[in-house]
Amino acid sequence: MFTRKEASAALGLSEGALKNALWRLSKAGRVVSPRRGFYVIVPPEYRTAGSIPPSWIIRDLMAYLGRPYYVGLLSAAALHGAAHQPPHEFQVITDRPLRAVEMGQARILFVKKAHLKRVPTVGVKTPTGEILVSSPETTALDLVRYPEHAGFLSNVATVLKELAERLNPQALVRAAEAEEEVAYAQRLGYLLDRVGHASLAAPLAEWVHAKAPRVTPLRPDRPIAGAPRAIRWRVAVNEVIEVDQTGA
């Protein structure tokens, strides 16, 4: 990986000559540019795909953009061994809106979230260095927070069933404390109960109870009139959850 500025300094080419050289390399599939001025060398074995895997470039790309990040949602779940189905895009959480990156057959989707610095993450090694990935507990909360990026709530529940063996009860509470809304913990707790992990969620239930939150809808974009209540979590269950048993 390199920047236009680095290439110019190393090769000593004029701006026009460098532009032409990069254009030729791009046309030949030997480099790809996920952002203007940032280039990725594509080894021969990856030229059919059009790029190396996004996990190999994300650390350097985000450093180039000057933005904090962590790999999240279904991509993080997959890295934690809970990939019910391989995600179609590489999902990255950052602190401001960024347009998606298209690199050959790969796509990087950016999801905006505030307060990244206090979110629990872990380091995961790749062939090009260590990347930041949401902890299993942060991953679980983010899946509930952004269900539209995770196949919606039934798929979230299916992934949680697989992710549960990686979840630590006390770490769940710490991850919930890093969020600005208790509602995410309420919804997550209900879904963990739903997939058979009520005991795992016990410390989280105590934390939620101490917050004395209002009743929150399981699905915020739907009405709650007439919806049954999950008393333990103060959740209005206004969505039918169907867990794919083949994912367990």
C-alpha cells in the first residue's frame, strides 16, 4: 500500500508521468485505489478478485483518512467465529459518514457511530498487521443497534445464538456502559433470552433493572400498541423473531 505522495517521492516523476503510470497499473489490475491518492498493490493471485481482502487494507486506509475505526457488525461476528452466512460486504464502524469503497469484488461499508474511543475492541492479526475489531460483546450490541446492516432482527438472533459462546457476562455489562442508550441492552437481553442464553444475560439484566428504563420497542420503527411485554427487559415485543436453527 502506498500514497500518491509516497510514490512521487520514491520515483521522482512529474505529476503527469506519475498519473499516467498509475493509470496504466490500474488498467492492468496491478493496483487499485479505494480512495483518491491511496493505492493498494494487487498480487497476481488476487487479480481475478480485483483486490486483496479488505481486512488487509483497512488499518492503513483509515490511517490515511485520519479517522478512528473498528471492524464491526457481521464482519466482526465472522472474525469471532459466528458467521452464519458470509457477509456480502466488509463492515466498518467510524465516527463520521463515509461513502462505501468498491474494490473489484470487495465492498467496504462504513457505519457512523459516536464515542468510538470508549467502545471495547480487540486486536486481530492479518497478513499486513493488526486491525481493530469490536469485542464479541460490542459486536452483539452493535448488531442490535444496527439491525438494518445485519439482516434485521431474526438474523441478528441467529448470529447471537452462534456468538453466545464468545460472550462474557461481565464484559456485556461493560460494553453496555459504553453505549449512550439503555435500549440497546434491553433489546439484546431479550434476544439472548429468546435464543436460550438467559443465564448469560443475568448480570446485564441486573444492570438494566438498576437503570429503571422505560419500555422500549424491540423494533423501533413499528408501533407497540397491543404488543406483549418482556417484563425482565421492559421490551415491547413488536416483532416475531424466527431463529434459523441451521446456523447453530
